[in-house]
Amino acid sequence: MTSPRLQEAHLADLCASGLSEETILASGCYSAQEPTVRELLGFGVGPGLVFPFPGVEIRPGVPFVQVKPDKPPEWMNGAKYLTPKQGGCHLYLPPIVPAERFKNPRIPLYITEGVKKALRGCQEGLLCIGLAGVDAWKDRRSGESAPIADLDKVTWKDRTVSVVYDSDLATKSAVRFAEFRLGRELRDRGANVYAVRLPGDPNGEKVGLDDYLCTHNIDVFCGLEPEPIHHPAKDLAAPVFPVISLGEFVTRQLPQTPDLLGGGVITQGGLSSLIGRAKLGKTWCVTQLGLTVAGLDDVFLAADIPVRQHGPVLFFNCEVTEHVFQYRLRLMLEEAGRRGVKTTDVRRQFFPVTVRGLLRLDRKAGEEAILKLAGQVRPILIILDPIGPLHGWDENSADEMGRLLNLMLSFCAKTGAAVLFTHHAPKNTEGREEIHFGRGSSVFGDRVDSALSLVPSGEQGDGSRLKLGFILRNGPPREPLILWRGRDEFLYSAVGETEDVGEWLKALLAEEDEIAFQDVKGRYEAAGHRSEWRLRKAIDALEKAGELHRDKHGMPARGYLIRGLRGLL
């Protein structure tokens, strides 16, 4: 099909939802350049695909539309569609079915989110309407939330209505509550309301109504059993677990639980803790761990903890002010840049949220807030730093701390993310070489998959020298890691790694009177080393010790020499 109103990319998008030529033409959707989009929305987001809402105007002569920008700006935070500024909310009644069908209560009605899904449903013979968002049947422009007038375009009394939201609804608390609120409103209008739960994709991708109808025929869809819509809290209070025999269980193919940080240090869907005494550096370390998972190359610049998977990280700052946290993150990013570590991905995938004094996990609203934010970000790692200010329970009570640990384990189960929390060490651990549990009840150590601990290591010198210990349930035993951060540095490094590079460099200079830096770098990389920053630090250390010197132009310009002083080596 060719149309002067649709660009090829937009046509391909519509066809990917299974829409036919007739449906696309009848919908009236079209491609628009930036000036037209700006005029329609009241603000600019570049060119995009426009979906008109039939017969709906913001004011006389100004149509109500939904726009899918070609390049959604970052502030859309993952959303795909936009509606006009001050345009309110409206129902999408697909123009490919006669309007009188919406007034006939004997015809079952399906409600979904999105224009393309509603069009695809109607194309397959369903009577389907679309919402611009899961809560877009309400309007708040008057200052109060009230049902939109468009609901009166449909006869609800004695009609069977099925709500068909995307398959990932079960993992999104906010969407489940939106579904419940819509169902309650339509029941109050006399409808018999149910939900149709779409099965998820085998690969874990969410499935919408149009996606499902692209892979299943309409008879299969109609075979999905509608379910009553309950309050989400009721569903959560009565979980359903499958009962299967031992023979079936041991032969079942279970999804692999991947490591985020190698060797079971942090596993996806696992619960981890980082324990250390106050003012030691827990926040610096846990922030660096989070930045690493979000996109930095190495953990503490140490090759023996490989990053298995990068992805979004949701970081809850619960202790310092937002300005202090912002300042620390700026320093860490600048330090990474000086070390030659790329920060493009981490700037896009690390989501810091300051909740100091505003979030409590011993209240239902706090739990829902974390799940709501996780539903927006879809993190692979959630960090709570520290856990103490997030609750008012008794830390010495096994029952109350068990509730807290179970709540964090439920975050793992509901979001699929790993959860890492920091906690203070007991007071009597001052000077100890190892710490296994956090302050209070022993359940802090009993129920985590990996327990990380920080203690001072030897003479601190002009900076911070720490020992990071590991107790891993999902990985082999691991030796502690010695970390160092100088007074003017803002990222920790593994001390042993730097010392190894120094020994390697001394051995090289024992064989060469002088050698170009580029040759040193080439041999360094050929030996399997990765961090050029660590090489430069080793050169600085040897020069400070008088074991080598550089020409007057310094390092690292191409062609300048490092001269080994054999007598000192």
C-alpha cells in the first residue's frame, strides 16, 4: 500500500501491529513534520505518526490526536505517545465500526490501552475502544479527578466489558490499581466487568492485544477465560502456587538466574547486603557498584569481578541531602572521565531518587511507591542506601526484621531485579577483621543471597583503604578485595591490581634502558591488562619512588620515553 499521508517507516509500524490496508486508510492516521506536530500538541517533539480521534475536538476546528514521535525525548521516560497540551483525556472509538454498536449493550465490549490495539481488535471482529493511558478515563483539569464526558458515548448498563491490558500488568502495581479503578467505575455504571489476562512472551517481553493477535487467531483469544477484577491487595494477600510432583519438578526447564556481577556477587532477582560501620565509605562503594551495573566498565577497576550484565539501576538515596548526593555523583563521573572510562550508558541507565525522610517501608504507601518507580524504570538492580531510615520497626526483633527482609525479597520477585541494601555494622565490630551480619537481628545475614562487608584495612594513609569481604550463597568462596581511594580521588580501585602492574612494569624496565610509552602500552595490552589508567598510576608510583623517570615533556604523548634506571631496579 502506498499513501502520500504515510511515510514508509510509519506504515511499517502500523503493519507490524497487523493492521490491514483498509483499517489503516479508515483510521485516517498520517505522518506529520515538526511544525504540524507542534501545532497539534502545543509543543515541539519533532516529526511523528498522528492518530486522529474521530469526532473529538479540543475546541472548534482543533482536533484531538495522539502522536507517536519518531525520536521520543528523554523526558518522556519510556512513554511512546503524546496528547495535546490542555487537551484532556478522551476515548478512542475506532471509525472502522458503526458508532451505534457502542450504544448496544448486548454487544460485548473490550477496553485496551492504545489506538493501534483498539483498531486491531475491531479489525478482528471485536468491539473495542482505546484509552490514551490506563488512567485516561479520568480528567484532572478542574483540579479534581473526575470521569470524562466521553464515557457517555457508550452504553454500559447490562453490558459485558473486558479490560485487556498488556501482559506485564502483573509486575506493575500501578497498572493493576488503574485496572481496578476503571472496573469499579464501570460497575457503578451497571456493566459486568472482567479482565482478560494476556500470556507473556516466552522471552519475557510484554505482549499487547495487537501483539497477541499477530501470533494467535481470534478464536484462541476468545478462548482466554475472563477473570473477575479484584482489589490488587486482595490478589497479593492470596498468592496461588502451582502444585506439581517431584518427577515433574526435577525435569522442568527453569530460567537461568544470571549474575549481574560475576561469581554470584550480585545475582539477578537476588537479595544482597553491604555491611559496614558508619562514616566508613559504604555509600561511595555501593554507588560505584550501581554505576558499574548501569554502564561503567569495571567493578573497582578489578578484572576478577566481571560485569555480566549492564542495565537500568534504581538507586534510593535515603540518608544524605539531594545536593550532597548530586555533588558526589558529579565527582564520580568526572573521575571516571579522567580515567578514560566511558560514562554515556551510565548517564542514561542510572536513576537516582532521594527519599530522605519521605519513604517508609513499614507503610503500604512506601512499598507501592518503590514498585511504581520500578515499573517505570524496569531496573535490573535496586539499591536502598541505607535501609535503617526506611522503617520504624525494631532492629533487634527477629519477627519485625523478618517482615522487612521478606518485603525486600518480594521486591526481587515482583520486579525481577536484584535488590542491594546497605546497613550499619554492630558497635562491637570496631577493629574486627570480618563482619558477617548487620546491626540488630541475625536475619540480616540469614536471608540474603550475598553478604558483602567493609572494614578498614591497615594504615589508611592519605585516603581510604578498605577490605571488601564476601559471603556468597550463589557462588564459590572469594578472597576479600582490598580497595583504595586517594584523598583527591572519587572512585575506589583494587590495590592488588595496581601493585601487579607495578611489578610488571619494573620487570619490563629491567630489560630496557628506554622505551617509548606507546610500546609500553602495546606490551601491556598484549599481556592481557585492560586499564590504561592503572598503568599510568603504576608509572607515577615508580617515578615517585625514584625507580624510573620520564623526559621533560612528560606522559603520555606519543614517542616520549620512559628511561629505566637499572641501578635502582
